Amino acid sequence: MNVLSVTPELFPLVKTGGLADVAGALPLALKEKGVAMRSLVPGYPVVTAAFRKKKAVLQYPKLFGAKASVYAAEAGGLDLFVLDAPHLFDRVGGPYGDAGGRDWPDNWRRFAALGQVGADIAGGAVAGYLPELVHAHDWQAAMTLAYMRYGKAVATPSLITVHNLAFQGQFAASIFAELGLPAEAMSLDGVEYYGGVGFLKAGLQAAWAITTVSPTYAQEIRTPAFGMGLDGLINMRAADLYGIVNGIDVELWNPATDGHLAATYSAKTLKVRAANRAAVEARFDLDRDGSPLLCVISRLTWQKGIDILVSILDQVVAAGARLAVLGAGDAGLEGALLAASARHHGRVGAVIGYDEALSHLMQGGCDAILIPSRFEPCGLTQLYGLRYGCVPVVARTGGLADTVIDANEAAVSAGVATGFQFAPDSGDALLHAVRRVVEAHAAPALWSTIQRQGMKADVSWDRSAGKYVELYRRLLSRRVSQS
């Protein structure tokens, strides 16, 4: 089965969040199940610099303003198409904005180009390659499905995975004339969205199927509270909506072999984690008193509930816990965390930014990871936590609720608890969860049981990849029945 994946990020080449991890790991998992997935990714500088060997398979004399090429390449076992369009992607900054964090004003043009190329490839533009199905990720790739719908690949099955419905790609109606779509596409049934153009909305409308990255999130986005204005459309498409939990790369994230750790370990050698704890304490300049060491590895934003954590930081310290924070985001939250670090020297430490190696070390050395998200489509850090014996403490929402078993009395008695859940998304509820953690940590036998139970959880891509294959086959059978 040949599948084309269209994605704005792809680990290990370019990453701003969990989407990249998913887009990079899924093709490898699918390969073992007989699916050949090829990924189309924008030619950002970090992407084009990674290839010495590349072959031009498609040329555009003019693609949204200037010439562009599509190269076939390979990296880390991934088969790729790279859209080399310097006028769109060769810029200093991030994939979506400049070094100051401001969105590129022509993001609509950049990702419409990605979508057009994806649709062209789906329609047979690359000699010798014709995908049987197209899988698009988030709003940046969503227009692929709109271009397919109004172009040559209209009969090719497609699906879109929504990693986070909050990011939708909404633009002014004035851009429509430059998209190259027929006039009828600017309608409620097409790309029109609240008087403008909605990229994600267009993809949701055109896709044969819609997936989200957890079953609970698939149901949450059907409600006004989580639907971000799209719940009406999603409910109309409810029969084609599926929730499939993400997995993680268990080779990359493996405490028994992880080169980022001070000491590797397994569920049978948990005491070895002490060396990693000491390394974390040194990095964050924390006291070494044996009290529970909690961590946060996150974007520092409202969605992630970091403001909730900030509001109770003094009480977290008073409850007997220490905290190490790694992340970047809202300047106000960054400042509040740095202030807390100064106020509670030795008890709270913060590193502003992102450091992949440090994130591994924290999972391998901290006792628990706090994830107080207001909404979380899936979440990956709790899966890393389970894998590493870093006990997840999560808000009861989305994929967090689907992947962590709360250490309530019944679950503890049955020996199945893997972490701690809390609700609602409030400071009082989070603080109560932290106090439960402190209490459980004081009982070493109980704590190690929770750690080991989490480490036994299947967080690999195997089961989830199987569900994608099942869905792909279902969509292909629809194509056959319609032909």
C-alpha cells in the first residue's frame, strides 16, 4: 500500500512539537505492516541542509511567485519528497514565524503551495509514483485535500489528522483569488470559513476521514467547549471521525539504551535512576534532600495550564516537592517561573528554551512529570514519562485521560495504577494531585509499583499503526465500491 503523507514538520529534521514526532515515527511503524509511506515536507533550511543526495522529480517554473522543485530524498529510514521553494521556505526563524515569534504574513501562500504540490503528486505528477491514499497533518497540510477535491486526485482516498484543533489557519477572503481554486470552492461546502478562508476547515470538509490523536479528544471536539468553532462541521462528519492514540518511538525513547542519560536502567534496576536525578539536580541547582522531584517539559502557554501551575507554585514547595521546568512560550509565564526559581532557590529551577537531550535526562531522573493542560489532543510527554518511570500527573482531558490510569484506591489495590489524574483544571485540583504524589512517594514500595506498572504500558506505535492500516483499508474499499 502506497501512502503519501503531507506534513509541515518531521522529526528528526524539523520539530516544534509532537506533530513532528508523530510524522517521523508513523512511517517507520507502518513499514512493518506493509505500508510504504512517503512524506512531503517543506524545504526549510534545516531540511535542505540535511541532504547530500537528492533527485529532482518535479519542477515548477512558477509556484506562488517563483520557481520551485520537488526532490526525492531519504533520511533516517524515511522516504521523502522535499518541496524546495526558497522564496517560501528559505528564511531565518522557525517553520511558521520569524525569530521574534511573529507569524510569517504569507503563511497562507507557503502552505497553500505545500497543499498544491501534495495534490499534484496525488494526481500522478511524479513519474513512476502514484499514491493510493493521502494522509495530511494539521492546517498547514490541509489544503492538499481541497486541491485534490477540485483537481485530478478527486477519487483518491484521503484523511486528515488533527493534532490540535486550536490551530486552524484562518485567512482573509482576499487570498482566495490567488489560490488557483475554482470559484465554487469559495462556499460553505468548500474553503469559506466565517467570511474568510479556513485551511483546516477546508481539509475537514474535503477529507474522506478525520482522525484525532486520542478517542477522548475525538469526542471533546464535538462540543462547543473544545470544538473551537468547528464543532458543527465535525458533528456533521461524525460518522467519519476516529480517535487513534499516538505512540512513541520506543527505540529512541528507551531508558535501557538512552545515551542522553547519566545512567541507563530498566524496570528491574530503578535504583540506578538516582544518577540521573543527581544530574537533573545539578543542572537546575536544586537541593539534594530526597524529596519528590517533579518536572514540567512543555510549551509555556495557557493551553498547557502553566498559568495554573504558576498560581500554586508557593504551595507546591510548601507541600514538600521540588520542581524543574524546561520550556518556552509566553513571556509572562517564563518570567513568573524564573521569579519562582529565584524566590525558591534550591526548590524550583527553570531552563527557558528547549533542549532535547535535557528532556530525556529529566524523564530519566525526575520522580513525576506534571501536565496540567486545559485540553490535550494526545500528549507525548506522559507517554515518555510512563516509559521512563517518571510518573505522569495529568489533567483528566483528551489523550491524557486515555493513557494514564489514576492511582485511586481501587487501581492501587488491583496493581494497575500508572499515574495521577485531576479535574477540574484548577489550582486547587492540581495542588491536591501534587499532595497525593508527595504522600505516595513517601511509601517506596507503592511508588516503585506505580513506576513499574507505567513502564509495562504499551506506548509503542504498533497498536496505533495497526488501527491506521485498518482505516486506510476501509477508505480504499470505499474507493473500489464507488468506482
